[in-house]
Amino acid sequence: MSAVPVSTRSTSTPRPDRSGLIRISTAGLLWGTTGVVVQLLSAATGLSPIGIGFYRLLIAALALLAVSRVRAVGAALRAAPGALILTGVALGAYQALYFVAVTLGGVSVATVISLGLAPVLVAGWEAVAGRSRPSRTTTVSLTAGVTGLLLITLSTGRATEGAPHPLLGLLAAAGCGCVYAGSTVLSRHQAQRIEPLTLTAVATGVGALALAPAAFAGGLGVPIAFGPIAQLAYLGVVTTAVAYALYYNGLRTTAGSTAAVLTLLEPLGAAGLAVLVLGEALPVPALVGGVLLLTAIGVLYLRPS
């Protein structure tokens, strides 16, 4: 929030500070482009999803360290080493759990459970911590957002009938949602006291280290060609470094439950991109789900401060 003298503010009804909402929404849309790029990259290189996740976190950390003050990164780690390491481990962990959930239970189950569970858990945590019920706006946006997520994912996701271990996939997706919710709460607390670029650099660096053992076990060979290198650079710089810096910046002025609902733009953006790039059809339920998701986002943007 900009530091504007009180005397210069209007005396009319205050408007909500939408800068945080815009940053988090932009991050969600950038994350929505990840799926298509990962599909293309995996087909071209044979890299596992965890290997791709490792590369995107590593590239993001290196890019951010190049533009961040190393002294600020060191000072942040000295000030709160445990919390920052936990934030980074959570960042790597929920990516790994999501990939495991997709492998064992299918895309639809992994997406609905992991992304749908997180905003509900965060809203519940905020209600308990604040000793109050969620507001009507929060309840409406959560209901519309999760319902929209269900419609989009279940109508556009790949069939899950052939999932090798549906129950284990369900448990992995639930674990992913829990870790994602905890990461949102924890990173929001850290975002109040650490610059977004510094926080993102530390979190992605620790996340890359957390994924390294599994990534090396699965193989990390990448052909030296423009296409794969450009795709990895895009995943690391744009969908990770830029997107998470925007996300952590937005968390400074945005409640965790609101942020979790806004990031549901990710599957909506992914569905739209799949139509434009991969030529996939968009069923009517997915269109209805998109309208519900946009309604949920609109409610958050239009509510009073």
C-alpha cells in the first residue's frame, strides 16, 4: 500500500486496495500457462514432472539471486531461518505431491482436491484465528469458486478410470491441498516482513534443494536445443520467479483465503490456453464453471474494503 498522507485522502467511502488482488490474479493466470508448456516440454525431452519442477525452481532462484541483493537474502535467512526454510520446503512439497496425485489418481482428482481444498482450509484457519465466522462475501466467493473449479476440471480433465491407485492419489491430492493451504498462511506472514523478491529467491532456492533428490533419481538430461531451453526459461522466469514475486507481494495486502480463491484462475487460464494452443474443445459445463469462477473473482474485487 502506498504511503499517502492522511490529509490527502478522500473523506468518502474508502475503496478497497485492489493492487494486491491484481497481482495475485496475474500470478494465477501465469500459473495457468504452466500445464501446456509442461506437456510440450515433457513430450520433447522425456523429463519427469518432478524434474521439470526442479528446473523451474532452480532457474527462478538463480534469476532472482542475479537481481536481488545477496546481503538481503542472507539477512532474511538469519532473521527467520526456520520459517523461510519451511516456506521453501512447502513450495517444493506441494508441487511434488501434486505430481504424485496426478500419476496415481488422475488429473481431475488431483486438481479438484488440491486446489479446491486449500481455500476452504485457509478460510477455516482465518475464522478460528480471528474467532469469527467467515464473512458472507468470503462464503459466496468460496462456494462459487470451488463449484466453478469442479465444473471446469471434471469436464476438461482426462478420464480417471485408468488411474492405477485412486485412493493413494486422493490422499496425495489431499496432502497437496493441506500443504498448499499451510504454505499460503505461512508465506503471507513472511510477506509482511520480507521484500517479495527476497522471499521468492529464498523460497524457490530451498524448494529446488528439496526436490533435488527425487529429480536426480528420475533423470535430468535435457537436449541442448532452443525449444526445450526456451520452455524451461519461461517456466523458471515467468511462471515461477515473476509469478511468485507477484503472489507474495499481493499477500501483503490480501487475506490468505482471498488469495487462495484468486489463484483458482489457474485452471481457468489453463483451460482457455488448451483451447487456443492445443485445439481442445471446451464443454458447456466448463463454460458454466468459468462463469462461476469469474463471478467469485468479481465478488472479491467489488466488495467494500
